[in-house]
Amino acid sequence: MSEQNETGSAQVHRPSVVVDQASMTYRVRSADAMHSSGGLRGRLRAARGVRTTEVQALQPLSFMVERGESVGVIGTNGSGKSTLMKLITGQMHPTSGRVYATTTPVMLGVNAALVRQVSGEDNIRLGCLAMGMTTAEAEAKRDAVVALSGLDERALQLPLKAYSSGMASRLQFAIATSVDPDILVIDEALNTGDAQFRERTRRRLDELREQAGCVFLVSHSLSTIQEMCQRVIWIEQGVLTMDGRPETVTRGYNLYVRAMSHGREEEGREILARKQAEIVPQRIDWAGGVPPQGTTNG
Ligand SMILES: Nc1ncnc2c1ncn2[C@@H]1O[C@H](COP(=O)(O)OP(=O)(O)OP(=O)(O)O)[C@@H](O)[C@H]1O
């Protein structure tokens, strides 16, 4: 695909993920309808399908992530980060626009499936099989997963419910990345790890990027984002607000958060408006007008 650069000549890209004017609006039953659903009137209303509320989680936004990039995604609570990740992994389809990925992304979230009742050892085997490995492949990956998780043999024999949240997230990360995913989406999973694990995680993410994959990391920890990513996207109130170098974007975000948390809301709104006016919307221009082969979410 190509894009016009500042000089007007076409620049060739090798994208892993392309978000092309994608938006997301949730439709939910309003509280009013829920409360009255016990009564006859409420049931009649529900039967007629009225009383729904729309939540616009994401305004149309476009960006492209190239092979080898690791992209941090930041924004205050409810700003639309998880929604964007669900569009990228194909868990949900955008209300309008399109999302393309060259391969199906692997989502690693705080809730990704680990079985609490069985041991860490068994979780490694089950997790590898669940990701499509054969028994022999799962066996072959076992030692690498254990090494990355940093768990000792004693801990591996304990049921997962005896793990601290940090231990569980280390194991989860090690299992999820054992398949060498091409596109990895991590939603808040790394914040519970200790310093040693963070260093191993950073090295593993670097390895994945070197294999021409790309990584998305959603986090409220700006230090984690700065440590692990070369590019940061800031989503606020469903709007793509900044997209650039980690130092620049986190500086803008910090100014906004500080203003809002000190009650200087007008200043906060001004920062947001300025940043949103400054961002140059990315125009996705498919070579020959044909989108790439691969996963299409909507
Ligand atoms: N399933 C849903 N149904 C209705 N509204 C939803 C749903 N999921 C999210 N929302 C709304 O969409 C908006 C964006 O939510 P989202 O979870 O994407 O934000 P977020 O930036 O990931 O938040 P956080 O940092 O708190 O995890 C919020 O207003 C939220 O209330």
C-alpha cells in the first residue's frame, strides 16, 4: 500500500495492522428499561425494542502500524483503549470503517484463560494446546515458557489459585508469547510483574518485533509504556488525540491529566482541543484501491 508523504511522492508501507476510519458505538438497554422490565409496561416496551442508549466509544479513526513496531496505547478510564484493541483482534466489528490485520492477532489480557484449579505446569500444556500446538510442539516449548515465566519447579506444581497476581501474569505472558505471535495485543497484563520479569518481558517483546511482528501495549503505567514502546497512541473520549514518540505523547497526556486532576478543567479541555486539532489525520490509500489479503474485521 502507499501513502502520500509531505513532498507528494508515494511512500511504500509494509503494514501489519491498518485501522481505516473505524468507529464503535455500543447499543445498550437503558437503566430505565432495565428497572421497569419486571412490570407489564416495561416488558411491553422491551418487547417493542425501545429504550436503548447508544455509547459512542470510538469516533472514526485511522492509523497504520508497520511490521516491527511496538505501540503503546494510553488514555484515561473509559477513553476507548480496550474497545480499539477488541476491534484490532477481531473480537468486535467496527460500527463503521474497517480494520485489517495481516494475521489474526493474539490478545493477552488480564482475563485471558488460565485454569485456576490446575497447576502451572498443566496450564502451560493446556495453554499451548489451546493455541493450536500439537502435544509434541507443546512439550518442546515447555522449557522456554518456564524460563520466560521465571517460576521455579515448586511453584509450577501448585494450583494456579495459589499464585499471586504477578506470578499468574508472568505465566500468562510466557504461554501467550510461546507461539511467536505475529501481532500481539497486551491489555494491562504487565503491570503486576517485578523488575526482573519486566526486563525479561522487554527482551521477549524485542525478539517478537525483530521477527517482523508488531506489539500493542495498553497500559496506565506511563513508565511501562516508555520502557517497552517506540510509538504511543493517545485516545481520549474516543478520539485519536496524539500519535508519536513516547516522550512527546506522554508529556502531552501528563499535562492534560494534571490539569484535570487539579480541577483546571478548562485548561484540560484546551489541551485536548489543541492536540486533537494538531494531529494530522492519516489517509489510508490502498495501492490500486485493493485492501491487503489477511484478516478483515468489519
Ligand atoms: N460492552 C459495552 N457496552 C456498552 N458500553 C461499553 C461497553 N464496553 C465499553 N463501553 C463504553 O465504551 C467506552 C470506552 O470503554 P473502554 O473499555 O474501551 O475504555 P478504556 O479506555 O479501555 O477504559 P479503562 O482504562 O477504564 O479500561 C466507555 O464509555 C464504556 O463505558
